[in-house]
Amino acid sequence: MDSIETYNQAAEYIKSQISAEEIPKIAIICGTGLGGLVDTIEGEKTIIKYEQIPGFSTSTVMGHAGQLVFGKLSGKSVVLMQGRFHFYEGHSPQHCVFPVRVFKVLGVDTLIATNAAGGLNRGYNVGDIMLLNDHLSLPNLVGVNPLVGRNLDEFGVRFPAVNDVYSLELRKIAVRAWLNNPYLVEERKLVLREGVYAWIVGPCFETDAECRMLLNMECDVVGMSTVPETIVAKQCGMRVLAFSLVTDVVKFNYPTKALDVVRAEMEGKSIEENQVSETTHEEVLANAAKRALDLQVLVKDIVRDI
């Protein structure tokens, strides 16, 4: 990962598999359960499996097909990354962002990243879509950062500013696309929000105490991806837009205290035990599927207006 030739080799292989018209300016990363975005490709498309591309890793997570899809979306050449790489799969942070740097070599100047996330903000509901306007990355703060290691000047400066990762210009385009689509707003009742994404490593879901901490730190949703890719895209000079599809809502339960239960028993009393609310990956996939078509419509309109 510390040689520009590694990225050039991957880019050259990709170019050998696609036509000149298919070389993209826009890359779209499809999050968990959102790979159906490829169905919005117009006409012919070219599919390249990750294992065919030099330097790429394979995706091991359900809901991530593991392939690049090239074609036209709203008349523009795009590449869709159908499945991403996560740090929790055992990939290094540098491997997780390898595709983004390859996209830069290909000439991509705009990255759209989508993900499934848990809702922390008490006003959010399952099925809401949140535009990222900032993020909190606890892993970054303790050294899990894709920029650690040798810096390749071809991809940007050693110390990039990342307090404005998520382009205001693109966010305004997204909001206009949503407001100007009566099908999404009136018929589908799609709610668009804007807020802060918390990145955790995973793969276990957060404890209730961790969720309360993240909420107190002004985070609106929490997930296990996106931040490494958007940081690198910003370093590379790309414009970045990112969405979270809220697929579950944190309940913020407190654990039942054994001290209280046992003392009550000894006094011949009983107390109600708090029910544990567990999130499952199956739940995430099911809720993502319910909104997938709406997100496809929104992304297609956004690409049209970029």
C-alpha cells in the first residue's frame, strides 16, 4: 500500500476491462443492504469482481456482493462499489480505503458513500435518511487511521484538514433533490435529516452505555464504515457526499441491577427486570431493504444534478 505503482496497476487493469466512455467521474459506495443501487444503471453495464483486480480484497459481509459496476446513471459515467471493506473483517485501514485511491487514479472527482446505521438521536426513526455533515471517529483518535504510514504525495498532503469532509455544495444538491421529488416526500414519506455520524470499529453492536456516551457527544447515528473512505477521499481532493440509512433505533436501556433484584427477593418483593433490546444484522438488512428503492431514487436524482 506504500507505492503508487500498486494503485496504478489496479487502475490499469480496470481500464483494460471497460470502455473509454465508462471511465467514471463519480464513485458510489453501496452500504449494507443497499447494493440494489446497481439496478439503477441505465443500459449496458460492466461488472468486475474484486478478486480480479490487483490489490483489492474480498468482501466477507452479507449484503456486500464484492464487485465494481460501471455504467451510466442519469446520463453520467459512474462506478458503483457493491460492497466495501471493513476494518472489523481483518483488513488494515489502508486496505479498507484502497478502492478510493484507485478511483482517484481513474479520475473520479466525486464520492458518494452510503451506509446503514443505528439511530442515536431520539427524534430519528427507522427508515429515515441522514446526510452526514460531520463525523466523530473514536478509532481515528486512538490511531486507527488510514493515513497512518508513508504518505503518497500523489494522493494529497501529509496533514489534510478534515473538518469539512462533507461538501456543503453536494448536501444542498441532495436537499433540493429530495424536496423537489413529491414521490419521495409525499407518497413514500421519506424523511431526510442531517447530522453527525459516529464511526466505531465493530463488529459487535454498541453497549447501551456506549450509545449514551455517543449521544452525549452530539452524535446522531452510529455505524461501522464510511469514515476511513471519506477521509481519504478528502485528502485526494474529491468532493464527498455521504448518507446513513437508519435501520435500527437505539433503545438506551439501563441494565437491571442484581443488587436490587436480590434485595427485593429477600424482602419478599419483586421488581420488574429491564428487557434487553438486541440489534441483529438480519434486522439491519430487512430494514435496509424497505427503504432501498427510495434511496436509489434519491441518489439517481442527485447524480443528475451534480
